[in-house]
Amino acid sequence: MFLGTALAALADEPATPAKPATPSDDDLRIRGVFDSALPRTERKNMLKLIVHPHLGDLWEHTHLRSAVGLRYGLTTRWEATTEVDAYFAHGLRQKTFFEDKGISRMHLGTKYQLGDPFHLGWESAVGLDWSRPLGTPPVEVTDGLRRIAPYVTFSRQLVAHPAWRVFFGTIYEDVAVTSTPGTLAKNQLNDDNLGVSAGFLFTRGRLTYTFETAYNSEHPIRDLGRDIVVMRPGFVWVVPQRYTFGARGQWLLGFSLKLSHGQEGYDVGAGAKLRVNFDFKRLLGRKKAPVSAR
């Protein structure tokens, strides 16, 4: 009851005029909070610096992971992303602060927006993600897998209820085990698989409530394999500037519950992550910052 009341109060806060409160489709895709790709791409020539610490590592692991990368709108329909996952000992468990540090993974991605090719009111896009481990990181910060994942995604904003948006998509993952040791999460697939996902978004002020379901299976690719079903309700909150200590950029706080079932049985967990986006051109002094209300 208290959580619902607090979230509703946060959602009703007015948006900053110079910085729209609604996050972009790529901003919403905070891995571990909301995994599904959505069709819309970044604006042409928009260059974002992305900082994405995994807050859950503070109480779950010895090391804190943080993705750092750039996302660029190549055209009005096409974007590209490059990221690396850094890690360091956060000092709250067995190791002292920064006793270990390094780079654990690289990710490259691209997405092309197709628009509404079938004239049915559904936006669509195709994309491709590639990632693999780097170096010799601690086993707790990597799964040791290389992935190549093409996908297609569709979404529709309800005309009568524009705050609501539904989506679905499909993805194929080509997975290979590398020489880097890692740790798999419970029920995580470690071989080639095919997946489908669907769900909805509801936007209210600075809050976007998310709900996604996904089914991934190795069976269509291998004669014998595993599968996993996931349900994940959550939210992404655009943090007002008065709570970001005057720092520039757009801060997004995401939280979700994860319910999954696979070969290893049922699993229930939660995820909390922070993403900070900066207009990279503004950081370089190539664009004047607008005066914004706080």
C-alpha cells in the first residue's frame, strides 16, 4: 500500500520542460529490469553517453558492474550502440574498495526502424546484438558466453488510451561457450535458442510501468534442450534533477520482480538498476545547454 502510494506521488510530478520525462525505447531496455527490445530508435545525430551501474551487485556480489557506452542515431531510422562492462570491488564484502577492477564484456548493437510496413498500426524494427567476455574477470561478473542475437520487434500505442502501449517480438540467440570461466544464473540457457516475448507499458508522468513475459527454448534448435519461461513486472522512473545533486544528464531508476521456471525449477528474484544518459555533444561543449526548471 505504501509503495503504491509513493509511486503514484512520484508519477504525478510535473516533467521538466527542457528534458522530456518519458524515456526513449532504448532507455527503457535496462537489462535485468526490462529486457525486451522496442522499435523506436534515437533521433538522427543524437549521441548519448550511457553509464549503467548494476545496483543489485552491492548486496549480491563482491564486485560492482557498470556498463559504459555510446549510442548514436545514424539516420532517422537507424542507430548503433557500443558498450563495455567494467567491474571493481565495491568494498562492502570480502574485498577492499577497488582491490580488483577491469573490463569483463563488450557489446555491439544496431537497430533499424521499419515503420508500419503492413499499415496495421504497429511500429516495427529489426536489430542485432553481439557480445562476448573480455579478459579474465571474476566468475561472478560474467557468464562466459558469446552471443549473436538477431531480433524483430513490434509495438502499438493504443489510440483510445495513449498511455498504454503493447508489444511483442521474437529473437534467435547463437550462443557459444568461451574460454572465460563464468557463472550461469538459475535456469539460464547456455546454448542456441529461439525466444518470443510480449507485454505492455503504461506511462504516467515520470513513471513507466512495465510488464513482459518471455519464453525461450533450445528445442527448436537442438533435438534435446532446455527452456525457460519468465514473467517480469516492474517500473522505470525518470529521476527529477533535484534528486541528482545537480548533475547533468537523464537519470533513470529501474526496479522489477522476476519469476522464472526452467530445468532447475522455479526462481523468484528482484532487480534494481540505475542508468544515466548524457548528451555527449553537450559534454564536449558543442551544444548549448537549455535553461531548465528544477
